[in-house]
Amino acid sequence: MDRQIEVLLVDDHVIVRQGIRKLLEEKGIKVIGEAGNGYEAINLTRELHPKIVVMDISLPLLGGIDATRRIKKEFPDTKVIMLTIHSEENYIINSLDAGANGYLLKEAVADELVRAIETVETGNFFFSSTIPHRILDDYREMAKKGKRIDEFSRLTNREREILKLISEGYTSKQIAEMLFISVKTVDNHRANIMNKLGIHDTASLVRYAIRIGLIDG
């Protein structure tokens, strides 16, 4: 490489960060900072301006997907690679919709992480070879149709709460009683949710909630 790529490591296990740091520095990649949770990742990105953030998903205080979404919103040119144990479809799709530029499983060999960093640094995407092509194909198809899961981020906390309850089969009256609000307020939230997501019936709301991992299928 003609120049060093500056990387921020985000993982809540110090020993994991140390191992990754050693690996990357042996390959000429400069680790300029380490963070143990999502908030630290955001603050260090503001302070250090890394070219690439290598981000775990399961983090204390603020998870890696939410941290990625915030980082990409504030620093759209910063590349983020998810490095995680999670191979489930909802984690992959949610990471991509948060703005991740790559998705790598921790079981990957060391050289694959280096390749991932070099690939996303040039503006391309990188995915673990073990991720089924079907998942990526599904994501591309969703993106084409404008049904991106990042629409979920447009919902307020209350709307997300109500979406979950609707998807679990509760009626407007039951939700109103549970949340100590009126049935009319629940129905207004339901209408707003459907409008924001571009969904027009309860069955589709349930499928959407399963798709993004909000409830179990």
C-alpha cells in the first residue's frame, strides 16, 4: 500500500482489540484508536477522524449497529466494517441499512480482514465469503424497490414500541391499556407507522417486523 490506512477498533473485549491491532499493524495498517462501546466509538470518530471503523455489533451502552448509523450520518465518508459473530440475516441487513460498508464474521481468517479494509478503503463493499449470496441478493432487491429497513430509523421510540405490540398480535384497545394512552392515539400512531414504512395492512407490518428481527418469526 502506498499509504497507511488509519483504523479505529471497536470491541468490548480488550484482548480481541489487542489481537486485531497486532495483526493490522503487522500488515502496515495504522490503528489510531480503540473503543469499548458505541458511545466511545462515536466520540473517537469525532476526535480522530479514522478512515475506517472496524465495529463489533454486540457492545455495551450503545450497540454497534446504532453507533454505525450515527457515525455514517455525521461522517458519511467514514467507512465502517462490521466484525462480529452474528451471521443471522437480520443482523446483516440491519448493518447494511445503517450504512456499513462491509460485514465480516470473526471466524474469518486474518488475511480476510486485511482484504476487507483495503477493499472498503477504495470505496467498494466487502462481505465474508461465508455469508450466503441469497441474503445479499435479497437486500439488493429490497433496495431496488425502496423497501430499505433503514426506514425503521424514521420511527419514533413510541412508534417502534407500538409496531412491536401490533406485530405481537395486540389490538389497539389492548395497546392503549398497556401504554396508558387512548385508542385514538394508538390508531394515530398506527397510521403514522404505516405511512412512514409504506405499508398498508397489519399482515405486512408483521412480516416487516419479522424481517428486521423486531419479533421472532
